[in-house]
Amino acid sequence: LRHDPLVLGVLLRHELDYKAELSGWMTTGRDSTSDKDTSIEYRRHCVKQGGMGWGAWTNGAALWKRHVLEEHIGRQNEEWGDGAELEFAQRVGAKYCTAQLRLVEGCE
């Protein structure tokens, strides 16, 4: 998903949170160095504008582009105490989305 500048992470679950804005299904580009179809179907899982809170619980387990987090978002601010994860997740969600992969054809 390197080609999608809005996707910063990939969710490691199939169910999604009601607080998210989902895009339509998209397909990554095909790898020109392979004879196999290496494209991946995914959709963006983004903050719902004007919606309820966006926190660590809305994303769950995911793989992240850590170098982008460090460069464009920064670290968690521990001065927030118990609210540090929420504040960090809101900063991430204000700028980026995660991706949900389609693992089974026709699965919505």
C-alpha cells in the first residue's frame, strides 16, 4: 500500500469501528516484476469528520509505517496521562487513515 499517501497502517482484523469513514474498495498496482497477480484489494478506514472520538480502540491491532509516524506525527505526549493514547490517535487520524484488506473475494 506504499502508493496510497493517506494509508499509514494496515488493520489486523476484519471488523471495523462505527466511528470510521470507509472508502470504496480499491486495488493496488500490479508488480511488474512478477508473473503473478500481486495486487491487493483494500479500503481506507478514516476518521469520520464531525463524528465521535477517534482513539486507540477504534483502530485496534495494526501494522504501522513507524518512520512516517515519527517524522509527521511525533511521539505520544505522556503529560496527557491516561489521555495520551487518545490524543496521539487523534493526531494520527487527523492526517492519515488505516487500510482494511479484503481477504476473501466478495467479503464486505
